[in-house]
Amino acid sequence: MMDVRRTGERYRGGDPAAGIESLHAFSFGPHYDPDNLRFGAVIACNEERLAPGAGFDEHPHSHTEIVTWVVEGELTHRDSTGSTSVIRPGDVQRLSAGAGVRHVERNDGETPLVFVQMWLSPLTPGGDPVYEVVHGIADSTPYAVPEAGAMLHVRRLGAGERTAVPEAAYVYVHVVRGEVRLEGEELGPGDAVRITDAKDLEAVAATRAELLVWEMTP
């Protein structure tokens, strides 16, 4: 079964006056929706836009796997584990919050920052926080988040190219950029598809495109 969610249906958040614009795919903060709390392990998929100098001051997280994908610009990250990093397009960042961690996310660059941040619910809550970055991840290298029973696939396609959708109990597809077709649905930037019991599906790029695809176990 496929459930298509359009970018225009996302909940708007952030603080535009402070240079922060957010689009939330799932129930988030004041946008409480009991029918849209999660899909598989995914409990949040936020598109964030930060103006130069803007950012999120130190704040806490717990019992959450936080995976970040930068689309444009550079993201500066600092957290209470002592980790400090600058994340750029093509890098995968993960903060496993464990029983509790605090972090700061800012745009310390001179150009606008756009990133997609996805939160996953761990199979077992608690534990020590863990931070890691994979720089320049390749299309052929899926990124595993075993703590959530999930695998992230990055797909970069040229016009006319195809990619198979993983066969899994739950698959979440987010279009980062470009135009793609999936089972007769035309998808553009910010659109997402939630697929249950995916089998024999493929996405076809109408233009150059970039997809984030989560493969999840029950």
C-alpha cells in the first residue's frame, strides 16, 4: 500500500523572524495529530532552512536516533558528548540520543542552509549517546541504524534512470530534489511516500533527482 504525502501538506513551524523555517511531515510540537505520529520507525522528517547566523540553541533529546542530511550549505553541530562537526552535502550525520544528550545546530556559514532531519524510534530506549558522521556516502553504501531496525539508502539519479525500491515491511521515500515517478505518482521536491509491504516497485527519474529511502523492519 502507498500513501503519498505532498510537501504542501506539511506542518509549518520554526521562527521565520529568527531565520528559521521548518516543514514537518509528522505530528510535531504544537502540530499534534494523533493520526500522524509515526510510520515504521520514523517519527519525524523535518525540512529545515536556516539563514546565515541562525540556528537552534542548545536543547535536549532522549531515546531517539537522529539522522541528518544536508541539502545546501553547511551545518555546524556541537553536543554534550564533546563532538563538534561541520556537515556538508553528501554527509550523513547520526546522533543516537540514548538516555539523554544536548546539542546545538547552527548555520555559521555565509549562505543559506537547507537540511533534512529524520528521527527514528529505537527498538530499546536508553543507553549512552553516540555520535558519528559518514563523509561523502556513496549510492551503493546503505547506512544502517540497527538501533531502530532501519537502513537508509541514498539514491542520486540522472534523467530516465531507475532505482528499485527495497522490499520491506515499511519503506519511507523522501524526494530531496528533482522529479520522479513511482507507481504512476508524480513526485517533486519535499514529497514523500509511505509504503507498506513494498514489493516489485521502482522509481524512475524524470529529471536529475535525489531520494532518501528508509527500509524498515516491523
